[in-house]
Amino acid sequence: LDNRQADGPVAGAMQGSDLQRIGDVAILSTDSLVRRAQPLQASPDGQVAGLLRISSSTAESAGVREGYRVRVSHGDASVEMDVSVDERVTDGCVWLQSGTTASASLGAAFGPVTMERV
């Protein structure tokens, strides 16, 4: 075992205009009790769970702005979400929380995704 990597593209590496999905598990999506608690879902934490957060630079590159509707795709799955511009998100990444109804069909919590304006 020499731990050397051959020169060339790495399998699974981002290609072209792919964005990287990052995020956490939505705090108010962890179990059935909090998912059904109307006051919790109406709180600020509950309201942001269904948003796609991106930096202003990524938004500009994609031709979208705050509140625009986009389609996010990962493999064969895609969902439509509203954009929230958030400078805490790294350029080239989309912050999409796991454990939400909106993100459930996308599969892995991390990995390459594509985004297009609807």
C-alpha cells in the first residue's frame, strides 16, 4: 500500500457547472413530534427549512435572486425551491437542509447538484 493517487480526474469530482450540496439536518425535522408542532414550524427555524440558500456570487452566476424559484437536481431526482441569498454559504455551494419534505427525494446530504431557474 503506497497511498499514491494516479494523475487525472478523480472519480466523483465536480465537473463543469455542478454545484456542491452542503447542509445539516433541519432542527425542526428530526422527529414526528416537532414536524407536527405548528408553533415550531411557524418559527424562524421552521420557515427556512424549505429554502435553498446560496451566496450572492453563486446567485449572480446562475441568474437568480432572492425569492426566485429554482429546480435543484441530483441524479434523476429534482425538486423546486425558493432561493435565499446567504453570504454564509461558500461560493459554488448550495445549502440545502436534509430531513425536509422538499429535500427528501434528492438523496445524499452532500454531493454535486445542478440548479436552474424555473
